[in-house]
Amino acid sequence: MLKQDIRTYGVCIGVITGSITLGVYAYKRLFSRLPPGPFTIPFFGSPARKNELVYETNKRLAEKYGVIFSYWSGTQLKIFLNDYNLIKEAFVNRGDEFSQAPPENMSYFLKFHDRFITVDYNEDVRILKRGILQAFRGLFGSGKTLLEDRIRFELFHKFYNIKDDTPIDVGEFFKALSVNVTCSMYFGKRFEYDSKEMDELFKLSQNYFKWFFVELTLNFTNMPLPFFLKKIIYRKAIQKSKDAIEGMRQWVRSMMEDHDDTEDDLVSAYKKLVPEAKIEEIIDTIMFLLSDPLDVVPGVLSGLFHLVAMHPEKQQKMFEEISNSQSSFLDQSKLPYVRAFIIETLRYANFVSNSAAHRVIKETTLQGYRIPKDADIYANFYAVHMNEETMKDCFIFRPERHLEDNHNIITFGIGRKSCLGEQWVRSQMYLTLVITLQKYRLEPTPGFNKLKYQSDVFHLPEKVELLFIDRNKSD
Ligand code: HEM
């Protein structure tokens, strides 16, 4: 009898707790003026994602719910902004409210420092970010030729071995280029191709990139579970992530030990900018700043070269513009079509389909909706770039649109948390393209069919093989 009573009590308590939880979630979703979004299962969140890529989910939901939608991923509320003006309103005009990052993002592998880009946004980080930008400008900004010299040197160093009929895996090639461009800028150092050092860094960075984004990927998995449960389920992957990061940290530490502080590079600039910075902080920041140039940029350059090879008439137009240019091609305004081609690549390829998460630290409103404390806000770049109303024929690759009109292309984000590498990447795309087209015509390999893409968070091509036809021999 007693046992039965206890069981009945247990069931009653379970039903009451369940109903209260359901009630709270239903209230939150239906009556609390949250942005619209798909159905939510208490605690587990919304089964918003089907078997599709992140950008496909966001595209589908934006089409259904409009300029702003929300869904729960486990217990985390995610809000997506799908319109340029709304993104500007949040990330630029009201940057104070929308420029923090989720503290749990990447925090478990990055040691805590006095200031860390992307983990916090405070006065120290603002000064650091500005200082790093100035250091970059000092290295390759207007009038400086370090980037051009380095790219020219690396391209010709490697290109001398190219034979017309040999397909080149441009991803591998640009990886080597990016390693030397980045290491020159950060440590004042380059490595010989096929050397032991280059080989070691290739392996380390491949592993690092593969595991670096585990947490970000977990954030977007189809599995509608609270984040802490996902972390338990994926603990092996997380351990691999920690190991890969530790490997890279050791490598950066060894570079710092050999570093000559009189060199004109990022490490020297950092030390001057923040003299009180502990060595571990510099190591971790430099390490954090390695992943994009070593792994994202080669993918972006491969995507760019693939589009060039697939559009022979546009390639010819760029070549003629470059050949006819009287002045230094360092001035991008002198080559408007090349510039337009690059902007269109950034729009059309959508290498990154949304911003990083911006955490709201104080309840606020946006577009008349309640934005609760601790919600994560994302800018949906894909929705801005691929909107038929604002971008006519958006699924057609047409560089000319950027000569006719100004379009909002926000591949690198906008506002305080926007990308530190934007000018660098744009310059590297531009210089690599111009220098290559002066000497080579790019062609797809015979029988080439369709590109495959690498991962969920970044929309980067897996492998691009192209033919480089020497213009001096073929024209
Ligand atoms: C083509 C390659 C790249 C793309 C598409 C890209 C894109 C982005 C995007 C979308 C963000 C997030 C913006 C936001 O959350 O609002 C970002 C942040 C960032 N990017 Fe890049 N990036 C690229 C290359 C680089 C490079 C080469 C660097 C090297 C310095 C870099 C450093 C950063 C940093 C430090 C942040 C975090 C800024 C912060 O949180 O304050 N990125 N990038």
C-alpha cells in the first residue's frame, strides 16, 4: 500500500513539474513577444534543423518568418536577423547591447586572459583590436608592399614548376602560400616548401582547424539537446579539440621563443601595444589569429579561382583590364572589374553564411519583439546576399551588379565584432588574382563536374583542381 502511495505521489509530482515546465515554455514562446519561430519542445528546444546545412535551415526559416525569427537549441534561445537594416540597427547603431560573445564559446580551451578578442568585448579588447588593425595596416596598408612582395615571391617560387597539362590542387597550393604570408606577418619568418617545418605546420593546422570549431558545430547540430548534454555526448571530440589546440599552442610558443623583437611584425607590435601582456596571452591570441588565415583563406582563394576558371569571358575581361592598366595595380580603384569580381565572389559563394553568436547581456527589444537576457543573436548573411527583392537575379554570378550599384555585402560582419582580417583577405584575394592572371589563364580540368564543400560552419570548397595555362606559351 505504502509503495503504491509513493508511486502515485511520484507520478503526480512528475506530472505537475512537467506541466509547469511546459507552461513556462509555452508562455515564453506564445505570450512573451519573442520573435516568431518554429515549435519548441520544453528543455529539448525546437527541432528546427532537418537534414540540411546551417544556411539551408536559416534560409527556410527566414522565408517562413520574415526579417527576424527565433528558435531554441536545447535551452539556448537563438535569434536570427535576416535583413541588412535590422542587422545594422543591432550590431552598429546599438552595438553596446549586441556586441558580447557567449562566454562558454571556446572558453574551455582558451585560458582566461586579461583581454581576449571574441570572448569579451570591453575597453581593453577594443584598444587591442584597433591596435592589431593598425599593425596590419602598418604591414600591408596603403603604400606598403609587404603583402604584395610576399605573394609575388611565393607565387613565382612555386609556379615555376607548373606544367600546363598538370592539374593543380589550388587548396594545397594556397595553403603553402598562406602559411608563408601569415608567418611573415606574424613572426617575420617563412618556410621552405616541402621542408620539415612546413610539413609539421601543415599537419598541425589541419588538425587544429578540423577540431577548432567542434563547439561551434555542436551549437548547430541537429540534435535538439541542451548544450551541456551535447558536450557529454561529444566529449571525445572535445578532447581531440583540446589536444589539437594544445599542439598548436606549443608550436606558437616555440616560434615566440625564437622571435626577434626588433622585427617589424605582429608579435613585436603586440608587445609594444600591450607591454603588460603576459606571454601566455600573446601566444593564445596569435594562435587564435592563425586559424582563419591558415585554413579559411586558402579555401576562399580556391573558391575565387574556381569561379574565375568557370567564367572564361569574365576572366578575359579582367585580364584585359589588368593589361591595359597604366598605373600600379596596387590601387584597387584602377581595376574596377577585378574588384567587382571579388565582391561578387564574396556575395555569391557565401563562404560564411552567418555571423558568430552575439550574446545579449541585458533584456531589450528589437523590431517590437522582446530579446531576453542571454539570447544569442546572429546576422544571417545568406539572407542579405541572396534576397531576390534587394539583389535581382541573386542566384546568378554577375560582377557587373557592383559596377552599377552599391550593394551591402557583409561577409565579414559589421560593427564592433566584425572581422579583423577583412582588409587583409580582400587584399590577398585581389593581389593573388591579379598576379596570377598576368601570367596564367585558368581552366577547369576536363570532366570537372561539381564542387563538394567542407563543413557546416564554413561553406568552403573541399578540393579545387585547375589547369594553369602559361599565357606566354599559349597566346
Ligand atoms: C575569408 C576569410 C574570412 C572570413 C570570411 C571571415 C569572416 C568573419 C566573420 C563573419 C566574423 C564574425 C563577425 C561577427 O560575429 O559579427 C569574423 C570575426 C573575426 N575574424 Fe574573420 N574572416 C576571415 C578571415 C580572417 C582573418 C585572415 C583573420 C586574421 C586576423 C580574421 C580574424 C577575425 C577575428 C579576430 C574575428 C573576431 C572579432 C571579434 O570577435 O571581435 N578573420 N570573421
